[in-house]
Amino acid sequence: SEEGIIGRAVGMALGGLLPVAEIQFRKYADPATEQLHNCGTIRWRTNNAFAAPIVVRMPGGFSKWCGDPWHSVSDEAHFAHCVGWQVVMPSNAEDTVGLLRAALRSNNPTIFFEHRTLLDAPWARRPYPGDEFIVPIGKAKTLRAGSELTVVCWGAMVERVELAVEASQVDAEIIDLRSIMPWDKLAVVASVEKTGRCLVVHEDGARVGFGAEIAATLAGEYFHLLDAPVERLAVKDIPIPYNRQLMESVLPTVEDIADAMETLVAY
């Protein structure tokens, strides 16, 4: 069971080992919720005397073949609420290597999302970056410089954002967040200070998705930098459909992203 997988991994970590637990799909982690929450609070509960730095790998997200309400769920925002956990979601093979290595060397537990479409997608392929390559957890990457709009994204949405920028007339700055918790607020704010506008694109649900945290932070702490409201583009608040065409109608498409960018720039 998933509860047994996580519980055993926590025990192994407390015993001095470095376990890497795998949950077959993101949705299957739900039965292990209590074990995951308890793992994240071990430092606090023991006055920092103990830690259980496990790495939990879990695929999720839409598939190029079909969708469904279990295997195709993203829901990374759920784990951002888990105190004590790091949450990462790479968009390509190179960052996957660097983030996984950083997670293994960290003394904090890490949720490591692996988007299942990117596991065999040509776009996500990169040369092996070497045995010492590390991507610091909490460090975003600017993929494209721009002056009109900041687009914040992660996971499989990065490819769609890049395609949307190519198809539009918007000079957008693209930020691949890479880490959800902690997230690189400084990188996002520095970009918004330059562009005055921000669009957040993610695969989690729009309602209470992590894009809401980014939008609230910008609106609450950096309102003076904004020339337009922070907009979010995310999965519609319904289960992921089985049918491929219906699934695409729920996900943010390249056309949806391009339209949202052009609308925001024209605000």
C-alpha cells in the first residue's frame, strides 16, 4: 500500500538510510496523506533532533494518449500545503537530473513530480549534464527574456508556453519555476518589475491552485509594480476526462495561452 511505502521510507530515513520511495501515480499518494504530513513535521516535533529526508517520486499529469481522474491528476498545490516538504516539478531531463541530485543531497523531505508526458517527449530531452550538475531547489530559470509580460509556468506547461509565445506577437519573459515549495519569489518579482504584467500557467486546478499563491503575493506585496491584474490559466475545475479531445478542452492549450497573453498585454 502507499501508506506502507511512505511509512517504511520514513522509518528507513530515521535509521540513517536515504530512501527514494515511488508512488505509481500522483493520485495514489492520497492514502498516504497522514504519513506524508507526519514526515514533514518530524523536525518541528523533535526540536530538530531528528529528520527524515526521503525523496518521493511520483508521475502525474496528462498523457498524450488519454486522460482520466486518477492517472492524469497533477494537484501539486496539495503538497505545497504540507509543512516541512520541498516540492519540485521539472520540465525537462536536464533539470530532472539536477533537481533529483539536489533532493538526494538535501536534509529535507522532497516531493518529486515527474510529468508522465515528459518521460518520453522529444521536447523534454536534453544531453546528460554530468555527474556534478545540480539545480538548487527553490531556484527558477528564465527561459526567455521579454519586456511586455511575465509568464510563470512549470512542468509540461513550459513547452506549451514556449509554443504560445512563438505563435503570438507578445514579447514575453518566460520563467520556469521548477520548484513549487520553496518558490523563487525574487526571480518572479524581478521580472514583473520589468514587465508590469504577469500570467501564471499551470496544470493544477485553477481554484486554489499554486498560481493563486503567486497572484496573491504579487497583488498583496508588489501591487505598485503591476500595470494589470495578475491572471491565471489552469485546468478547469472538473475531473480530467478519459477522451483525448475532451481532455485537451480542459487543459490550457497553446491557443488559450496565446490568447491570454495578448489580452493581458492589451489591458
